[in-house]
Amino acid sequence: MAQVLELKFDTANGKTMTLSVNEPKPNLTPTEITAAMQTIMTADVFHNEGHKLVAINQARIIERNISEFNLTQNS
């Protein structure tokens, strides 16, 4: 099962920006996620349309199940 951690931030222009982390560390706590998001905001490296991140909006883990089909034909 593929997992993606989505970190959502509010920006200075009133929009929401999402950072996605593939295959995050298992068993992350809300405290760890909040601390990481605060560090990202403080570092001020990510901007949306030139506007800085101003607040933590939400975080969530998305899980996907992928089932592939074997489409090769036997001749």
C-alpha cells in the first residue's frame, strides 16, 4: 500500500499550498508533524506564487492500494 503524507499550509495570499512526502516514516505523531511543519515555515524556502507560508492548515496520510493487471497475451 502506497502512502503519502500531505502537509497543507496557508499562504500570505490566502491560498493553501500542499507539500507531499512519499512513504513517510511509520507511526508519526501529531507533535512530530507539527514540529516539522513549523520548521518548514521558519526556514522560509517554499513559496506559493511568491507568497510565504504563514500558518499550518492540516496534515493527513493518504493510502492507496494498487492492483496491476497482467495484460500480456499468451500466443
